[in-house]
Amino acid sequence: MEDEVGRAAKAKKGSPFLNTAQAAFYVGLSHRTLEKMRLKGGGPRFRKHGRYVRYHIDDLDAWSLGKDGDVASDQGKAS
């Protein structure tokens, strides 16, 4: 449990919104895998803040636990 808390604190750095690299680190995936999931669907919910993709830490936790029924996809969205 302590390892998860430390990893979350390191990834989060004071903000509940993580970029792709931070989110991938948090859930234990590569950033490329998370990018592919974003395009094809099946990954955690993400948000666009302007042109930047951000993942909320609560959405990552819900997805990791299998409780996120809302699958997000970035396919076909304009940047």
C-alpha cells in the first residue's frame, strides 16, 4: 500500500490532473500504451485542456479498479 501512495504522490505532484507520462507511470503502463488506448478506446477517461490531454487521478483509480463504464476514445477528435 505504501508503494502505491508514494507512486501516486510522485506522479501527482500537487495536482489531481496528470499528463500522459504521469498517468502511465501511475497505472504502471508505458505512455505509448496509454496513447494507443486513448485512440482505440478501452483506456481510462481523459480530458482535453485546450490541446493538452489530462487524466484525473480519480478516473485512473476507477478505471484501474474496473469500475469505469465510460470508455473514452480520442479517435476522430480535432486537436
